[in-house]
Amino acid sequence: MAGTGTRLGSDPPLSQCPEPIAIVGMGGVGSPSELWELLTAKQDGWSEFSEDRINLDGFYHPNGQRLGSMYTKGGHLLRGDTRDFDHSFFGISATESMALDPSQRKLLEVTYEAVENAGEPLENFSGSKTGVFVGNFNNEHQIMQYRDPDHTLPYVVTGGGPTILSNRINYVSNLQGPSLMVDTACSASMYALHLAVLSIRSGDCDAAIVAGANVILGPDNQIFTTKLGAVSPTSRCHTFDASADGYSRAEGFGAIYLKELSDAVSRGDPIRAVVRGTSFNANGKTGGISHPSPDGQEAVIRQAYKAAGGPNPDLTGYVECHGTGTPVGDPIEVSAVGRVFSPGRKDEPLLIGSIKPNLGHSETASAMSQIMKVVLAMEHGKIPATIGIENFNPAIDFEGARAKVVTEMTPWPAHLLRRVSVNSFGYGGANAHCAGGETPNGLPQANSNGHLNGNGHLNGNGHLNGNGHLNGTKGHDNSAESLQSLSWCQPAKLNQTEGAGTRPLILLPASAHDERALKANFSGLAQSLKRYDLADLLYTLGCRKSKFPRRTFAIVDSKAAADGL
């Protein structure tokens, strides 16, 4: 983008703001690095419905008003069989596993990924005062089970009940904070985030897992959303485009792991980003219950910034819109966003975008993919493109909102903070918003290559997890008191110190819950040795990985460690 830009106004000192909440781990069906690769390549996850999900011969018809039919042929579905699940890893019997909703299974998996991504061993996670907040409104599995009462499985109630989506995570991981399933439709996981932030700040929990789940198991909801006119006949999200005519339904599962910033710092956790303020509200009376409100969305955004301590919206670098690609929703959202973020921008427009054209609209889980996208964008210093735009929607007043859609990979504006806003709203009028940013100046910050800046840390971008100090190196003040002197500018450079990578022979430990997994984990070390700094890897394996019953090790030459496996 041309020009250097001009900052108007300033932020209040961090010491006068509520303590931020750190995002220390992220987990999804794919790894964060895989998500970034998809966004960088401007790809999407669309596919036609397979017969094991929806038999198009039985339900598709181009006339959406035909009884018992739908006019969509595809969506954004998970690859592989949703029934695949290593029940023994989570201590669940084969009999009980048969009755488990795929959402329960996937939520257990992505929660584990988020905790491992944070470099927190499960033995430390267990017994903690961690809350679990899950967004969901899809109970297709339960409905399918209830249709066949003559063949009811023993655990169908606990296997399919929506309440158990959060309760199961608390139970399996032995978490003793609050456990809550939230249903506000498409804003559910953002509502869950707000409740998690409030619970951490009030002391109801010391940390929180926030997750979203959405699965498509049959034609029912597809037919219902067709009749409502909510989904696009093309089965795609044409966000901000003139062809916007509804959204594409998508499956999605994601989880983030939250702690107070001072707690994360004191524990040496990798801080991927921070949540500064969140909020939620409702539209009240509008032209229709599913009709969004610019006033309601403007109010919820301003409320989030007030909760953050009043940072200047003019300094926000990017807004990730809900952006489902509906003809009414997109213009209203851009108008609301422009009211808040654009009045003080004179030189350059507000940058906006949406991940929906890439991944579809995963409804209750959609905020999780939005948050992961902006975290990765801040880490890499680049904003991914919003894909699929051929002609901008003439109903959207981009000029009036002083907004510009990012259509190519764009470097983060140098004159703006790496601060983001994420917008979310439900089809019944439930709005929610999150204001976040990068790690404050002077704290360890995960960056694009999987290390924390200059101090030999590994954040575990999809493979090895944890934040690894170089052995015997401190490098900076990790005390909670040091937070008061931090700013929200570019991170300070930290000292490099020689560590374990200088030793002639090294020990590589590995563990797993069974022999098969142990062999797989150990064989994967060779690739990790090529990808990550050796000292970081050793710290992660030795200090920030869960210790499972099956264990092994290898002693290899540090100069050719990968060849020694």
C-alpha cells in the first residue's frame, strides 16, 4: 500500500487498561500452519456432498421450493471419516465411543491440540481450574439417534446431548472450572469467548478452553436453511461480491487456550496474541428476526473497545468481518464497521476481509477460524486475501465506510499497530465482538517460523508443541510486575545464547499412549529436526510435552541428528 500513513490520536497506557488475556494455544482439525498455507495459496475447502453425508440423487433439486429438497450441491466438509476416533487415548471405552456425537470426538481432539500447542503437559493441565466454553447449536447426531428408539445404544443420552459437548472436555481432562455450552447460532463461539474472558477476570477460572463445533451429518439442516433462503444456490460464500446470494454451510472444529497475560508470562507460555476486550449484545426489534442491525453491531464494537480500556479504533490495523456473503448482511456490517473504525482515517482506508470464502460458514464454529486467521496474520505480519471477488457488491458503501477489502496478500501497515477486531453475529440478532492484538513489547512473541523472537522458543505450529527457552537462558524479565511498563509497539529483540545445539551428543525422548503412536511420533522427529532449531526442540521434548506411558529415546550426533533416526 502506498504512503506512510498518519496516526491520529493515541492509546491509553497499558497500566490503565484491564489486563489482557493471552492466547497461548490453538487447535483445529488441521494445524495452524496448514491453515496459513491454505490462506496464502488463496485456496478453499469446498467439495460436493458425498453419498455418506447427503445423497444428492435423493434430495437435490434446482427449485428450492420443491418439498423435501435442497438447491445446494456442496459445502466445506472435513476430509476423512468423522467416525475416526482414538477412543482409548481419551480413556473412553469402545462401547461408549459408538454413541459419541462426532462433535464430542472432534472437540476432544482440537482441545488436546490447543493444549499441546501451548506446550502444557497434560499432567499439568489435569486438575486445573480451567473453564470450558463451547459454541454449538447443531444436534443432528442426537436427532438421528432418537429416530430409532428400538436400537438405542447404552450411552446415547451422554453421547449425543448438547450439554455434554463442554462437560465431556471437563471430564476427560479433569478440569474443574465452569463448563458451558452456548447457543446463539452463528455467533456462539464468540459469545463463548466473551464468557470465558469474563470468567477468567472474575476468578471463576484460572484459564479457559474456548471451542466451536459444527458438523453436517445429513440433509435436514441443509433443507431447512434452503427454505429460509439463507444458503447460496452456488454453495459458496460470495463475500463482498455483487453475486452475494447466501452462504455456504461448512463443518468446523476449533479451540483456543486462554490465560491471563501475567499468568502466561510467569509460566513461560508462548503468547500467540492477546484478547484486550470482548462484548456481546442483541439487536432488539428490527425489520425481521434474522435481519441484522447496523446500530446493534456498532454498539457491540464500541462496547468491546470500552471493555479493553478505550484503545483508539483509528489505530486498529485490520477488521475480520463476519462476512457470510448475504445480500443484506454484508452491506450492513461494512456500514457498522465503518462508523467505528473510519472517522479518524484520512490517508488510507480501513482494511477488512473475511475467511468465509476459504472455509465456508461453519456457523457456530465460525469465530474460531476468524480468530486463528488474525492471530496468524499478526504473527506473519501479512494480511491474507479475501478470495472469490470478481465485482464488488454495489450495495456496499465502501467509500462511505472508508474501507478496503484485502484481495491480495498485504503487508501489515507499518504505521498501524498489529491490532485486530473480529466481528460476529447470529441469525437471531445476537452480536459479539473481540478486540485483540499482538504480544506487548518486551514479552516473548510467537512469530511466523515457529520461534519466539530472538530467545529460542518453539510455539508448536502444528507439530511439536511448547515454548522452549534455550537451556539455562532467561533473557528477559518474566515477572507479572513487568507488565506495567510494556507498550503495544513492535516487540523488542531479545538476546541469543548458545544452548544444547552446541553439544556433540544429544538425547531425543519420545512418548505416546501406545506402541503404534510411539513409532509414529518417533519417526516424525526426523522431519522436525530439519524444521526446528535443535535447542528449542530439545527443550520442548523434555520439558513441554506430555509424558505418556510408552516411552523411548535415541542418542544421536547433534551435527547430523536427523540422519541418526
